[in-house]
Amino acid sequence: MKGFFYSFVLIILILAELLFVPFFRFFGVRFNLILVSILIWFVLNGLKQSLIWLIFGGIILDIFSPLPFGVIVLSLFCSLSIIYFLSVKVFSQKNLGAIALIIIIGSLIYNLLLIFWTKIFVLLHIASINVDLIPNFYFILLTVAYNLVLSFFVYRILKRCVARLPVAT
């Protein structure tokens, strides 16, 4: 039952990311529902299940992204790895302050890594997309703030859904 529920929630989030999120722009910036969900899922259920969400959600987003294939999955994986390392060393408690810090750090790392991996792909002549850090830094900060606001809603929803699932015996 839990596996079916988790898959269903992930599919709903991916569909929402692809179909509805592009229409919710704020100063030209949109939030990243999959990134926020992966980070919150990591806080609620641990690394193993969040990696499943990362791989499935990242590949689907990579398929529909104008960026070179693999950039989103690499960025998600690296940001989740850094967050995992920080959670082992720094974030021993999972309170709202720690979750907010996880979302801020994860969003910042993810967006910077998107630019980094895209630049690597351009240098290797695999892609021809021009992305610069300086003009995009303002948008990165707005995205981090937007993801932080979204994370409180997603956290409440996912926590409530996980709490309502029956405990397997």
C-alpha cells in the first residue's frame, strides 16, 4: 500500500511540475516542486526513498527540459548528497528551522549546479546553451525564496499524507 501511495504522489508531483508550475511565475521565476519534494521526502523518510524520487522525477524532468539530458539528475543528486552529508554532521534535529535551512541550501546548490553542469556540457561541445552566473544570480535568490515558501505547504501536505498511512506489521 505504501509503495503504491508513494508512486502515486510522485506521479502527481511530476505532472504538477510539468503542467501547472510553469504558469506560476513570480518576477520571472518559478518554484521547483520536484526539488522541494525530494528534500522534504528526505527529511520525512530518509535517503533511500528520496533517491527513488530523485531518479524517477529527475529523468522525467530531463526528458522535458531544454537543458542537456542528465543535467537535472546530476544537479539533484549532488545537492541531495550534500544535504545528506550536512544532515549527518549538522542537522541532527528535524524541526522547521532545519527544514528551512535544508531547503535554502539545497535550492541554492541545485541552481548553481545547474549552471555549472550546463557550462561543463557546453565546454565539452555537447550542448550550445549560453548560461551565465552573474545575471542569473538574482533569479537564483528569488527561486530559493520561492522554494522556501512552497516548502512549508509541501511539508505539511506530505507529513499529513505519511501520517495517515497504515503502519505495516
